[in-house]
Amino acid sequence: MKTGRIHPAKIEEMVEKAKEEVAETIKSEGERATLETGVIGLNPELIKLIGKLKYRTSYGQNVLNHSIEVSNLARIMAEELGLDSKRAARAGLLHDIGKALDHDMEGTHVEIGVEILKKFKENPLVINAVEAHHEDVEPQTLEAVLVQAADSISASRPGARRETLEAYIKRLEKLEEIADSFDGVDKSYAIQAGREVRIIVKPEKVTEAEMIIMARDIAKKVEDEMEYPGQIKVNVIRESRAIEYAK
């Protein structure tokens, strides 16, 4: 700086120019996504957030391209079934909108996405489809179920994501292994591509109160021993049955 070869003002000018270029790319990419999916009437701020997904990946899969793909798949399936194809396409495009901000805000991308869509007064049925796409809530419409299916198709098709089958299976096995290590567990199942583990406990060994503590302890052990994106739902189930036969 003393010799004059480094100019802070010039650096600031170039940083501002780069910011403007990125902002313009984000805006144009958001508009491209709405054109490719035929989704109209979105709030301009939502279009910008969609554009931001260009710079996000999930297991190597570009989230913007994934969202466009989910939107088109959901629309095509809805058309074939005679359902509301516009709503299906809209929910498909917006289903991962929370990923545009999940590095800035607390919560999962689903929770953040729902909060954003409520802020911009989106259709409640579209919001439900977004909230239900990882089965966090029950889907209220068939279009919401189609978004779940489209999301799974886009994410699981060969070559879409970088995670190898071997690594994927090991992660599921590790999840079940952690759950099975607790006394009183009858059987555990890793589901939702490892985003949830359902644990069946022996009712004679685990009480209702102990079940709550067990869920917390399993979640803590998963946090300590595993690396994973997002969050994993620990679902402990205790069921008592009485069976008798009338002869």
C-alpha cells in the first residue's frame, strides 16, 4: 500500500462490481426457473431466493436444477392423473426454497422454507406440500404426495448425486446400529434415505417415561458419532398388543 501498488479503493470497486454481477445472475436464474417450469405470479423476492439455489448443492446435485426437475416431474404426473398441475409445479419449484437461507437462519430447510412462504402469503396447500415433502407433516393433497415422489425420483436417479451406494448403505447401517445398541430395543429401521430412524421397543422392558429419555439419548449418540446433512428424526415407538382367539 505504501508503494502504491495496492489500491484499497480499486479493490472495493471490484468487490462491489462482483456483488452486482452475482445479484444479476441470481435474478436471471430465478426468472429462468419460473419460465422453464411455467410457474407464474411469484413474489420477486421468492424469485431471487430461487436464483440463489444455483449456488447450493446437495451431495453434488445442483439444488436449482433439482428444483426445476421436481417441478416438471410433479406437473407431468399431475397432468396424467387429472390433478392440479399448476399447484404441483409451484410446490415442486418451491420445495427446497429454505436451502437458500439455511446457512443464515436456525432450523431445517423445510422449517425455513415454510416460514418464508408464509411471509409471502403463499397458497396454504402449496405450503403444506413443501412442509410434507420429507414427511414432517401429513400431506393434505394428492399434489403434495406427487412432490414427495418427484423429489425422490430426482434425487435418487443414477448420477444425480455423488454419494456412492456403499457409503449410503454404511450410513443407514450405522444409524440402525446405534439404535440397536440401546437396551430394550426390539428392532430399528433407517428410513427416508437416513433422515429418520424408527425404533420399536419392547413394551415389557421400556416404559412410556423411559421411551422419552431413550429418544433423547439416541439422538445425542447419533449427533456424537455420525456426520450427516440437515437433521435426523428419532422416532421411538412402544406398542402393546393383546391377542386372543375365539374357537
